[in-house]
Amino acid sequence: MNADKNDQKKLIRTSYSKDISVDFDNKNITVIGWIVSMRKQGKIYFMMLYDSTGPLQIIIKKGVSPDDIFAQAETLKEHSSIAVRGTIKKNEKAPNSVELHPEEISVLSTANKIPPFSLYGGQLPNIDKRLDIRAIDLRRPSAQSIMKLRAKTLQLIRNFYIDKDYLEVNTPKIIATATEGGSALFPMLYYDKEAFLTQSPQLFKEQLVLPFEKVFEIAYAYRAEKSRTLHHISEFISVDMEQAFIDYKDVLKIIEESLIYLKDDLLQSSSEHLD
């Protein structure tokens, strides 16, 4: 994307899409985002703008919108980044029952190429093609939901153990020998010595419970195990807990409690991402 210096003008965001409701009726705001669709019907342009929180419909109507805005609409391209200042109006047919009538549009960057697939419907290409433009691919609502659920889940796991007085620790990821048997290691050169990427924090956790009794870690681990499926990865996030003076039944109870805690909170706080 290239920035159009002639069109650039500093506009400061006042609102995100998710916060704009019918209570904003007749309120002047500024939003920033990406054009995901641009449709002309007669003398009206229907633009859908997305930011990181969701969509906002923008209406540009000849004879109602400023003439320069209507003329500018003819030059706007999908996937370009823009800042828009205007007035919110109620419209039950629009997302969140509101639409924005622009008074000023600043083009922040113009898309030179359009993605070879639709981000908001239709059949997706194979993963290799999507990874070529992964930053754009992640604008898809379903992809965004997965990433937001992932972030929320890690936050909840962290909160669960902290609330139960576990100490969060960070163990070394470059190690001299294996910490677990039965899994292959990724070798690497650590200056002039051979080293490996850790496949588990197990040995470090066992030592840390001696002074702290209850510890947990959320971190990457690595296993050089080949697989024929797309669902196996050699780099993954591991959630590990360790506690002194308990047996396997206590561990199972803690894991069960954590899963119930995760399920209950996600259903309540993130239901819109679970569809």
C-alpha cells in the first residue's frame, strides 16, 4: 500500500466501531479503518468500513454529502486505509443500527492490489496462498474470532492460577540437554557449543516448587517430530503447572476446575466469537 500524500490530513480517532450505537445519533465522530466493500447504487455510495472491532456503514449521497466527498468516493479503493469524520445517523438496516455521513475523508494508504479471495464470504483458497498475505487474511471475521478467543483463553488461564496463589515463572528455552525423553530436539549452535530448544519446562518446574511450592508457566515449547497432518506443529504454547505436596488426583481436580472456569467465562464474555 502507498500513502497518498495529497489526500493525507491528520484526523484523530474518537470512536471504535463497536462503541458506536443509536445513542450516537447526530454526534460528530472520527473513525479509522479499512474499506472492505464499496458499492454504488444510483447516486448513493455504500461503503463498509472495518476497524479492529467491527464494521461501520458509511453513506455518501449526491446532493446531500459535500460535492468534494462524493467526487472523492469515486477514487476510493477496497482495502485502502482511511480516516473519516462525519455525523452518525440512525438506520435500523445498518450494522449496529447506525451509519456515518462523512464530512471529511483522509486517505491514509491506497491498496495497489486486491486480495485474490474475498475476506467476507465465498470459498477460501489453500493455506499456502493465505499465508502469503497473512496480515490481510487475518481481517476475516472468523480468523479474528479465533485470535481473540486465543488471547482471552490465555488471559483466563493466567488469572486462574494467579487467583490460586501460583507464582508465574519463566524458564530457559535454550538448554544443554533434553528435559524429557521420547521427543526429538531441535539442535542449534549456542556460540561455539551445541544446544537445543526446550521441549518442556518440566525439570525447571520441579526445582522451582522447592522454594515456591506452587508455580505455573505459559510459554513456547519445541518438538522436532515430523507429522503428515496440518494440525501438528513443532512450535506450540505449553501451559504447565507444578505444585508440591499433592498427588495425581489433586492435579486432575485442578485441571478440571480450570477447564470449567474457562468454559463458563468464555461462554459469558466471548459468546460472539463462538458461533
